[in-house]
Amino acid sequence: MARGKTFDERQLRSALERCGELAELGKHGAVIRTAEAALRLGGGRPELEADLLVWKAQACLELGRYEDALNAAEQAWERAPTAEASYAVGASLAELGELEEAEKMLQLGIDLFPEEPFLHLRLAMLLADEGRVPEALDHLDAIDESSLDEESGAFLAGIRAGLLGSIGEWDAAAAVLDEGLEAFPNEDLLYATSLLIEDARAMNEAEEALAEAWRTDLEPADHPVAVEVDEAIVNVAASLELPELVALAARRLWRAFFDASPLRRATPEAWAVALIVAISELDDQPFMVAPLARAAGTRAESVRRALGRIRAFLGGIEPELARRRFAVAANPLLDADVAPGERNGGATVVRFPGTSPKGGPR
């Protein structure tokens, strides 16, 4: 036995290796049981216990046990402040909705361990989710690409291109992908990302063209009631941060409805919400009435009454024609073969290829 090492320490190291093997197999419950059993051994080596707690936290994240993940991650940080512990705490806080605290912890980790790429990446993803894409790109730029393996380099290029595309920097995104494909010609991820970016760009251009056509054709409302509701649509859509195309579709629907059934009086905000909900129903992505009504400062009952009348109006129009005139995402005027890339649903932990909690395979 080497001097300074105990039987317990060997057991802890063996458990760390086992956690890495089990994590690779996706056996997250077994990772938790292995880590907990090893932690009961003790051994007096805080850094080893911290590594086990990080494995436990990662496994809990994968299983959606976010409170347990945070508890384990914070214990790991208390025993030994490592980049992996910082990541685990930040990821757990983010999943629990504590975004400000998550950002602080990840930034602390970056301050202490500036060369760790997965910390920059996790913070970049957090910032991107908050709409802070330029800041997210700054963190991706801070990653030393020369230290990455081929898989990680391709992954980074794909993420950067996706973020650039999300803010409409299509040419820059294409350039990143071209460079990535030249450097990593065997990485399928980049080819898949390139197709998604092309589809998203085509859809964006189609939506802009449709919005421009609708904007040009939109006749000014000339009745006092029509004007009030039209203005309310614009204001409500802006307060909800809805795309302009949705507001334009709602305004078009309002004109068509008002021409067919003029109103002598109306509650502008209630009708605005009802029209926006009707547009979402045409897109087969219906909004819930109550939350939108609250956000617009109007009564859900008033919205539902208005919505009933709008639905009756739309029911008298052939469905395909209704979608062509008023739908947004489902509008036949858009290229039916182009659809935005699907979001990565269900993933709770941002994986950076080639990295793992300390003590596991890298």
C-alpha cells in the first residue's frame, strides 16, 4: 500500500471509476447508489468525496431530481471548489429556475477556472435562453479551440452557428459552418446543423416576405371601434413579445370580421386577445385564454365571448382559405417543405463532448 493511502481511499477511487462507467451506459440510478455507498465509507479525502457528489448531482439532473442535484452539487462545492462542482451547482440552479444565481455560480467557476470549456458553454446556453445571444457568443469565443478534440470542436461550431442564426446573422452562421465542415468533414452534427440553418433561414425569409406583403396590403381602420381594437392588437402583441406577423394576422382577421359583423362597442383588449388566440388556433398551436387575458389586463370571460364570435366567423370560411388569409406558422403561402429545426426537448444537462465530471473519463 502506498504511503498516505487508505483502504477507504482505494474504495472511493474505484467507485469514481464505476460511476463514470455507469454514466456512459445511462444508468443514472446506479450512479447515485454507487456514489452514496462510497460516500458512507468516508476516507478523509474531501476532493474525492466532492467528485462523487458531482457524479451524484449529474445523475440527479439527468433524472429530473433537481433539488437533490442542487443539494449534492453544493456539498461538492463546499468540500472542494472545482470547475465540475461549479458546473453542477449552476446547472441545478438553472433547472430550478434560479437563473440569476445560476449565472453567478457559473461566472464564479469561470473566474476560477477560465480554461474549462464546459463552463463557458453552459453559461452561454443559459444566456442564450434569456435572449442574451451576443453575451453567449462572447463566452463561446472565450473557449480555446486548440484544446478541443474533433468532436468537441465540431459541437462548438454547431452551437455558434445556431446562435448566430437565432439572431438573423445568417451569413455569419453559414461561414462558421463552412469552416467547421472544412476542419471536421466527418462530423455528421455539422451537416445536420447546416440543413437546419438553411431551413430556418428559408422560413425566416418566407415569413419576412409574407409580413411585408400583409403590411403593404393592410388598409387603415376607419371606424372608431375598429381603430380602438386595431391599436389594442398592436399594444397587446408588443406586450406579449409576439412576432409582428402574428399581430398583422390578427389585424387582418379583425378587419375581415368587422366588415362582416360591425360592432357598435367593444372592449379593445378583450377583442385583441381573442383575435390573437384565434390566430394561434389556426396554427394548431392554441394559446390559453386566461394567462393572455391577465397579461393584457382584461377579463377572461370577455375574451371567451369575443372568441366565440370570431370562431363562428371563421367556421363559415373554407379552412384552407382561412389559413391562407390569417394563419402564421400554418400559412400555405409559406413553403410547406420548410420547417424550423426542432428544439432539443427533454435534455436537462448540456453535454460538452469530451468532458465529464472530475474523476470520470474525459
